[in-house]
Amino acid sequence: MLKKALPLVVLAFLAPYCYSDSISPYYGYTGNAAANGLSWGMDNVFPDPPGLEVNAVLYNYTIQKAVEDSVTVNVQNENALGTGYIFRETDEWRPGSLGGTQINKVIGLPSIHRSYWGDGSIEVEGNGSVTDPSVIYSYRVDPCYDPQYDPNCPGYEVPIPVIPEIDLSSLYDATKDENVDLDRKTEIDQNEENLEENEKEKEEAEEELKRKYRLEKAMAAVDASGLFADSHVIKQMNEFANMAVTTQGYYAASIPGGTYPETIVLDGGQLQDNKQGRRMNMSSQILHEKMIAEQYK
């Protein structure tokens, strides 16, 4: 049980945390690369960051062999950028060792960039086998491995957009296209000008109607004020006439006795109507009718 716990204790010191939001280097470790067999590709083992460097390999397995047999086990990774192996650790199980023994190892390495790590495997030489294999890679990630990762990285350069060069001679020229009818375009422009003129004439006609309407309202107001003035004059004349009649009624007069024969002879025997009074009555009637009619407008 102590041997199984050893890799986890070592990993706790090698990888205090697995990620960071800053641009400082951070550490982590992979899952068991040998979970599905004794050989594996590294494409699905390492995470994505390009600045990943492997600094240790942790592995364990159980040897299965006869006591008298000699068995050699190699835990290894090919050199993806050259020949041979970038990592290879060999265990020799000599005669006398017991089958069913588990081994746990932590192999420290100088930081080796992920690009060097080729396919991995556990190779068994001799009359034996391994069970329950586990191979874990501890790594360090430098986000600024690519200076363009963050503006605060050393060597960062402000990106300059690439402006493509355009050959102006290859641009489309509608005036040289035989399928373009320039006369038709002129006709369309003329139609648009006609529409603009029609709109302008329509606006002028509407403005003329508005002016006429305002003039009619002004004239109606003048007529109403004239009628009011006529009515006021007639009212004053009626009041003056009534006052004269009333005043004459209160004059004291002494009339001598006797007989006063009628001296006025009517021409034709008829009393003529008072034309001035008729005109005043007619004017009063007309004014009254106009005032009544104004109430229903």
C-alpha cells in the first residue's frame, strides 16, 4: 500500500497547482498514458499549450515471472525529432525475484520540450509480463514560450495587419462593359428628376391651398367684427330714441282752453309711412338674421 501511495506524494510536491490565470509558468501532470495498453501516442497525453516541458516521469507496474527466470522491462519514449529514445528507463528482474512484485519509480529530467516526445511504450524482454501499468508525465508550462501569447510577455510585438496589394487594372469598369446600357441609366436619372419636380409642384399646390384657407378665415373674422359694429350702432340709436320719448313725457305744459281745429290736411287722404323708420327696422331685422345664422356655422 505504501508503494502505491508514493507517486501521489511525489506529484503533490512536483505539481502544487495545475493551472494559473497569470503569465507566470505553472506545473501539472498527465493522466495514465498506459491505461489502455503497453504502447501509446503522445498526441492525446499532453494538454494543448505549446510551451509545455516534461520535467519528470513517474511509473509503476507489477512484474509477473517465475522465480528462476530473468526478465528486463524498458519504460521508454522515442525521440520525435531524431533517432533513438528521448527517455528510457530499464528494470532488470534477475532470477530469485518473486513474481507479483510491484515497482514504483520517479525519474527526474531536465526540462524537455514536448516536441521531442514521441510514442511511448513498456517493452518486456524475457519470459515474463507486466500488469497494472501506470505512466504519468509531470510538466512545466511557460505561457510566454510564444511571446505573442500576451502583451506582457518578453519579446511581444504589436501585430501589424497585412494590407494586400490590389492590382487596379483588374478592377471592374462598368463603362467598358458591353452589357451595361449607359443610355438606360440616363433615362432612369431623368425619371427620378421628373419625380422630384412633381413632388415640388405638389408641395406648392398644398401651400397655395393653405394660404387661401388662412385668407378666408381672416375675411370671416373681419365680417364678424363689422356686424358687431353695426349692431352696436343700432343699439345706441335705439337707446337715444327711447331716451328722447321718455324725457318728453315728463315735460309740464299749460294748455289754454278752447278748441283747436285741425289745420293739417293730408294729401290724398292717407298718412305716408316713415321711410327712415322702415330702413332702421329692415337693418335691425337683417342684423338679427345674420347673428342667428352665425351661431350655426
